Amino acid sequence: MAKNSTSKHVDYVFRIGGEGGEGVISTGELLTLTLARAGYEIYTFRTYPAEIKGGHANYQVRASDRLLLSQGTNVDVLVAFNEEAYQKHVGDLRKGGVVIYDSDSFTAASHDSAILYSVPLASLATEKVGVKLTKNIVALGVVAHLFEIPLEAFADLLRDRFRHKGEMVVQKNLQALQVGADYIKQQTKRDAIRLGPGPRQTKELVLSGNESFALGAIAAGCRIYAGYPITPATDIMEFLAKELPKIGGYVVQTEDEIAAVGVVLGASYAGKKAMTATSGPGFSLMTEMIGLAVTAEIPAVIVDVQRVGPSTGMPTKTEQGDLYLACYGGHGNCPRIVLALSSVEDAFYSAIRAFNIAEQFQMPVIVLSDQYLGHRKATVPVPDPSKVPVINRRTPTPEELKQYKRYSFTSTHISPMAIPGVHEVGYVATGLEHDEIGYPAASNHLNHLAMTRKRYGKFHQVEAIANELTRQYGEEHPEIAIIGWGSTEGVIREAVQLALEAGYSVGALHPKIVYPQPLARLRAFLEGAKAVIIPEVNFTGQFATLLRKRFAVDFIQLNKCIGLPFTPQEIVDKIEEVARHVNSRRREVHAAKL
Amino acid sequence: MSTAVDAKYTPQSYKTDEHPIWCPGCGDFGVLASLYNSLAGLKIDPKNLVVVSGIGCSGRTPGFVKSFGFHAVHGRVLPVALGVKVANPELTVIGAGGDGDGFAIGGGHIAHAARRNPDLTYLIMDNSTYGLTKGQYSPTSPVGYKAGSTPYGNIERPLNPLAMLIAYGATFIAQGYSGKPKELTDLITRSIRHKGFAFVNIISPCITFYNTYKVIPPRLAEVPRDHDTSSRPKAFELALQDDHITLGVFYEARLPTFEEGVADVIRHAQAAGPSRLEQIFAEFS
């Protein structure tokens, strides 16, 4: 297995594993923040048990002096708090990688390709610090000294983190850090991993995908959030519950997801920008009200942080399995916009875009994220809201109010939306088929066709935005084309770089709006391609299936369905396999044979 | 700004061009007339009024009131009404529903509306049947009720809307009858004036599928003059007796509303002045 780092660049993957609830996550977070403050680019990845306490948890931190696109393929440093963590992860260690393990918990047999450091973490914490809970800080002391990360960087963070708990707690933690560093000083360093003080002084934020989206929602002008707790979306609600009141907004925790979307539609109808976030089970419950938003033409942003389904599935694991539901969920001819988040940085700007599209076209926008993106943290440049100017809904002019038609047919299919308490003339927003005024028209057959065309007319206009927002990596017209969507962007981009370096003709296209699809961009990209790979973290290839409706191409699916994201190497392997077929046959590749 | 604000508030001025689709003789006509009277009496500006409904015969109510309206999906009156109220606490928000919409498909929302206590009015037009789908039994139909889905008679006991709302902690609970328009107007007026979640169960017979016009009047009684409307136990006692259908206000209390709570939270969060996005960014470095 390859090293992440090269002679020119620092690029290390740390993985911390142990029992859930024992500080694995906080150790990972402290390492993340310290390295981020030191100026490294960070890309974390978490898996954790569905149980509150117990079960195996791990936290992975990739740190580099250049832009990171994925969590990485191999592990450079494994910190194992127990034997289970060691057994589970030692196989992912690169050749010559490092294991730091708690020798109070187990004894690791010598390993032919790993460098082992045995440290009695629990007894150092108990005997030298007097607090067993500090064993994860002892481990950080070991990491700091061994890999030459300035101890003071960790110490500063510990002071910030524990100040509110009192000086005693701060001192115990600082002591634990020193105990770890002092202990490892006695051992000879046998590895070559060295980070140093860090490369960069420019200011960056450390955000999770969920946090980044929530910040973007604030920037977009969202002031009402309604939601029901559900993993892995809850932290959007908790974040906004804290922040929205500071800017005059509020979070309503509703009795279920149906009520959540009901509050959102009521609030939006009354003139406030509103959103909800959920995961698969809650999203399933929302489908009826999404249809209401479509036909009553009410702006709304609905986030689905996807987890493994169906039903309760694997609540803490990642999947891209809700695309069909997002595009087609609900009855009737029911156009809505589906936007997929591609990275932590993108989540901020896409949040503003989601609200903009909802407002401009007066329709629901579904935002697909997933556990992998929602819960991982990354360093991002301080977001600049001015990059995506905010758009607000069209309201009636005094002239239009004289003979007000809420659902008037216009050239843009967008009609003026009056706001209660603001505009003099009211109307009834309704899920019943209605005429231009909003009056029930449940038996007017031709009116239904005209209204359906109006709603799809708005939808089809978004295709132009979808084309604009599509990004491409690698060769513009490659032999081997890759189409991705959502959180796989970074991994695919890194795989494309690796494959290009290895001499393959490869390129990737990544739409942000997946419904409607950016057909013009897709058409241009597919021209001349000898093989097209569509990697998705689901079983059936949902995006590939949607694209087959539009393109007569024998798409090669690459599906991963184990609740974990792709690694770049998995994509590279597929590129190599497909390339062998392309080269040997000199004609189009048959997906069924791959 | 416009003449609408200065228009004379008469019951007629709240009527729309849409003619109600209800069957001639439907109790809902009486409810609508009382609602017009209340709105006129309270001089509510249509610009600041939102009538929210679900599905069923009652669901068409917003179309018949000159104001803003939201005809939502089945059972979701209260979440939508809450959203409207949270977005703009200055609005007068009235929810209109039936016994199926409110107590069956939407029954899960009532408890939470009651305990949150948003300042909105919830009028239930209770006809003890599903009129729009031709008479199936509803949560308030009596045992033995025979219709399409209960050809051998209903075996489920009906729920008691008033006792339920008292248990949930609603802050205004009343019952009216569509055939007593003057009294009903008074109840609706009091429910709109009430600060907090006001619930009025209105017996509103379905002339087509469950005609109770003959059986209800003899059973009607008034809330006793000496009834203590500030006592939940007394309200329960009144709600649980089943000799009569009691009309009037069962319970009334002034408790903090949801919007007042929201305003308090915002005031507290902004104690050091309102925040800006850049300040929030600083928490993440």
C-alpha cells in the first residue's frame, strides 16, 4: 500500500480507535483542531457505533500541507486504545506505518510491516496524573512528541477547551499531555513521520458538512428551522438552535417530521425563509407535504443527510440511497429541485443557492448530503457570502394587486406571491388544483394541464443553472469518463489526479444539481468517451439509472454498499480495470462484462 | 395604503365570491356565519388574517373567508398554523378542521399545539362522520354507528374532545353548536381574543350522512353559571358527564404563549447585542 506523503509534501492519516464513549472522538477532535490551527489542511472521517456508550468508535484525521480531497486510502498512524481497535485497523496501515497502543489494555504481537510503540496509557493516566479519564490526553502527548507537533499548540487548545471547567481541570489535562510526551522521550524514534510547526498562517475554519450548511442557511437569510431529531442530521438543528436566536430567528423542535415540514411551509408562506433537515426515515414522512409545496408553490429547503436504509437501516453509516425518493418521492406530476452537496466548503455556498432557487422559483429544494459529509470536518477558507448573492421571491406590485392572481400564467412561469400582513389582497395557498386566482379547479381538466406545464416550466428553467454549476476535473474529453454526484466529489477528483499521473486518459464530471440534470454539460462530456464509470455509494446505481433515461450509454456502475465511503484507490482500481478493456478491445466497453 | 384597511367591517365584507360547496342545511354554514360575525365584531383586517385548514368539508373554509388562507393537506392544520404564527406573531391565525382531520389523521398534533400554546384559534366542526367520503365512522361517531366501513356497526368508543384538550393543557376550551349562531359567535369571538391556544369544538351536523338535527337539540345544556373556568378538575367533571352536550367555555387560563417564549429566547440570546455571521465564524477557528 502506498504512502500518502511524498518527499515534497506532508500528508499523513491518523486513525484513533477504541471503545465508544471513552474519548476517541474528543481525542480526534483535539488532534484535528491542533493541526488545523498549526496550518495544516484537515480532512476527517468518523465512524461510530449506533449505541450511546460502548461499541467500537474511530476517528480519522488526514493532515497535509496541500488541499485534501478525501479521507485517504491508507493509515500512517494508528492509535489503538484496545485490542479490537488494533485488530480492526492494522490491516489498513501502510507498510512502515506506526501503531501507538495502550499496553495496559493488550499486548500487540510484533508486526512485520508496522512500527509499534507500546505505551501504558491507562496506568500513566492513573498513576502520574491521578485521573484515568486523561489517558486520551496522554496519548496526544505521545503523538505530539513523536511526530514533532509543538506541545504548546495542544496546550493552548486544552486551555481554550477546558477553561470553563476550572483551572484544576486545565492543569490535569496539561499534566497528562506532558506525561505522554515525557514517557515517549525514553523510547527511540523508529519512524520517519514528522509534522513540525505547520505550513500556513492564513485563517481557516474547521467545519463539518452539517455546520457549513447551517452557516450558509444563515447567510441565505433563513430565520426559521423546524425539525425532529434524527441521526445524522440533528447537529444542524442543534447548531441553529444556538445561533438563530442571536440573529432574531428560532428553531422549533416539532412532534414529528410531518409537523416539521408543515411549520416550514407555514412560515415560508408567511414570508420567512425556513428549512428543515432530516435523514431517510424522516424524509419518507415528508413526501406528502413536499407535493403540497410544489402545487401551492411555496419556497422551502429540505435537507436529507442520508444514512443507510431502508427503514431504520444503519443509522450512523453513510449511503447515497435516497436519490430516487428525493427526485420522485410523492404522488402526481411533482417537480422539485434536488441539489447534492459535494464538500464541506461547497455546503456553505450550496445552502445559499438552495434558498435562492427555492425563492426564485417558489418550489421546494431538496438538498442531499450524507453521514460521510455531514459529520466529517475539514479546514475551509473563511466563507465569503458575497460570492453567491441572495435572491428573494417575487412579490406583487400594487398594479398586480388590483386584480391579484397568485398563480397567474407568466412567460417565466413565476407568479407574484403576496405575503399576509404585508400585502393588501389575500389568496388561498392550496394543494387542491387551482386556477390562476387560487380558486379550486378540481374539475377543470385543461386548467390542470396548464398548471402542470407552469410548474414544470419553472423546473426546466433550473436546468440552465444546473449546467452552470457542474464542475469537471481531469481531461475535458477523456477516453474514460467518470460521472459522480454528491459527497464522492473529492474522492473521485483525487482518483482522477492519481490516474492522470499514471498516464490514463480520464476526466470526471460532477453536477451540483442532480434534478433536473445538466443535460448540455453531460452531452458534451460524454462525446467521444470510450467508457463511462458512475461511482455511487448505493446498491443499484440510482444516478446511473436516472441518466439512462436521458442517454443511450452503456454506463459502467461502480457501487459500494457497505455503509462506508469510497477510497480514492477503489476508484483508481476501477479506472485501471476499465482501461484494460478499452485498450484491448478498441471499441466501446460492455458494462455487463465488468 | 389601500382602502381595504378603512373598509367597514361587516360580516358581508368577509365573504368571497366562492360559494360554499357544502350541502344545503350543512351545519358548517352556521359556523361560517358565526365566524363572519366574530371577525366583523373584532374588526380584524383581512390583510392580517390567515385561515388555515386541512382536508374534509371543513377544509374549504379558507376559500370562503376574504383574507389570506392556507388549504393544506389532511390533518396538518396545526403545524402549518404554528409556522405562520412563528413567522409573524402579529397575524391573527385561525385553524379550521373537522373531527376526522383534527382527531384522526391529525390527532398527533393537538397535544403539542396545546402544550406549546401558540396564540391561535382552532375551530373543529364536529359532525361525527366523514362527510366528504360519504359517511364512514369518525373518531367521534358513537358505538353502533352504521355506514360503509362499519356495516355491522361501529365497535370503537368515541373520543371526548373536551376532556382530551383539558388533559393536554390547552388554555381555552369551549364547545358550541352550529344551530345556536348567537352563542357560537360569542364563543368564537372569545376564542380569537384569548391569548394562547384556543380550542372550540363545534357540533355541526352533517345533513346528508349523519343527520343529528333532531337528536342534538334535546340533549343540549349550558355550562352552569357558577362553573369555575379557571379550574381544570371542574372542567374535567363537566367534560366527562355524558347526560348532556354542554355548550360554553369549559376552561380558560392565561399562560405564556409560544411566541412570547420565542421572543424571550431571542432577547436572552441577544443580551450582548445581535450577532453577525462573522462573529459566528469566529467560533470555528
